[in-house]
Amino acid sequence: MATSGSSSTFDLSPKALIGVGVGILAAGGASYLLYRHLTRDVMPQKWRRVGTVQRIHFFPVKSCAPLEISKPGVEFDCDVLSMSFEGIRDRTLMVVNDKNEMVTARVYPHMTQIRSKKVSASKLTFSYEGLPDLELDFEQLEGPGKDVHTSVWGVPMDVMPCGDRINTWFSQAILKKESGLKLVHYPYPKPVRSTNPRLKHMPFLRQEDSGTFNDATSFMLMNLSSVADLNTRLKNPVDALQFRGNFELKMDVDEPYAEDKWQWLRIGNDAVFRSVAPCTRCIFPNINPETAERDVDGEPLKTLRSYRLFNFSSPALGIHLGLRLPGKVKANDVVYVEDK
């Protein structure tokens, strides 16, 4: 036992106590961060049905029309890179200008009228009014082996050119000129692009959710009940296609904006998705996909800004998804969310 004049075995001075407290808080904070990291993608044990997939959209070229598929019951493969259909992938093609800057329908609305059909496992045929059809074979791209240095919303990436013949056709369709634009393709087997900087604060978002040439993530879902509620506020109703989501959900029970609160979704038997961010909107939805005309009143963006702005600089409608389990999806598949 220590005497009153000797040093105690334990220093219980205020400074020491503060040090112990800080150490405990640091350890607790580290434990919490580790716990949050390990549990942030723990999938639900129970699911509840909320509706079915009414339509699936698939866009071979960023900003152009969805792929035309005539046969019913088509299944799409969902993996971490993107959605694919018999060898053709969603948004693996993109138009750039002579400075290798991304070109979209935000500036050239008539890009939405460039249509595509699948003619074989590696071939697409593009059509545009006034031009002969163009065939593109992914296995025989004409471009040289030199990378194109471009970016998607400020995030840099290297991609591959498709070739002069294809560049000429897209320049004619979009610019009405013989040159000025290039078509590039995504050559990687996995997502390589960094996360969009404006989404880095989203806690459940992973780098591999960035997809191909998508604005933000590989997949996006629209709740048709939300679109229907929006349409009650508009003079001229809009089609859900104007929001260019991959999945259009028909709810069993009409519930607009229910998707805002979902964290997990399962489509069909296998494909599981994490809701990683709300989809904030630019002027693109103001373009009529049938006519390529931009709404003169700035709708539906103007109305969305009046009640769906929240803490973002742009209004939100729809949700970005990150794939957590691969699987096949098709129209009429049942959609489930986590059952808490």
C-alpha cells in the first residue's frame, strides 16, 4: 500500500481523467465507424411487395432514344457495371465534340430522336430521319487504339473511339455537318470512374456504383405514382420516359414519393439494389421524347422546383440505385422493399 508521500499507482489528476475520456471516445468513435462500415450493406432478412415493373428502359447511347425491343418478356441482366441485353449494354456509347467534351440532349434535344435496334449479339443499327441507317459492330470498331481523354460531369476517364465512318454519321445527325463530333465507347469490364463529386456525401454510395457513362449510378428507378402526382400539378402531363429511368414501378397501392424513404429494393427473385441517392433533375425532363421539343414554360422542372427542392440545388424525383446482388429482371417482375 502506498504511503501518503509516495506516488500513487493510478494518476487520477484532472488532466489524466480528460486523457482517459478522450481515449474512450476515440475508441468508441472508431468502433462506431467500423460498425457502420460493416453493417451499411447488410441486406434485409424480410421483404414486402410494393408493386411491379411496368416498363424497362435501356439506352445504348447516352442522351439518345431507348433501345427498340419488339419481343415481349425480354430479360435484362443486371451486374455491377450496368444493365445488358444479349451482349448490348446500357449507356456504353457517348458523343463527344472535337475537344472531347461530353455532348448531350440538354444542348441538342434532337439527340433523343436517334434510335437503335439490336441486330445481333454485337451489332446495333442506328436510325435518324433523313439519313441512311448506320450499323455499328462492337467486335469490329474502326477506331484506332488511341484513348480519348474525356469526362462525365467533371469526372475524368479514358475511353475508346469508334471510327471515322461512325463519327461522320453522328455529326450529320446532330450538327448537320460532316464532322465535329465523335462517338466513343466504354471499354472496361467494370466501373472505373470515380464517384460524382456532388454525391460523395451519400453514405451508402460505392465507387463501383458509377457504372458506364451514367450521370451518377448504374441504375435509376421511377415510381409512377410520383409521376402521376406531378402530372396533377401540370397543365400538360409528362411521360415517365422524360426522366430516363431504367425501371418504372407501378405501385400496388398508390403512394407518391414512397421511394424517398426506401433503402433496399429487390426486383424479381435475385437482383438486389441499394438506394444510394435521390435523383436530382436538370433541364433534360423538359424535352418531349416523342417530338424532341423543349417545353416553352420550363416544365416539369419549374413545378418540381416548387415542392421537391429539399436541400439540393435541383429538385429530386426518382432514386439512384447501386447493385448489391446481380440478377435478371423483366417487365412485370415483382418489386420488393425492406420490411422493417
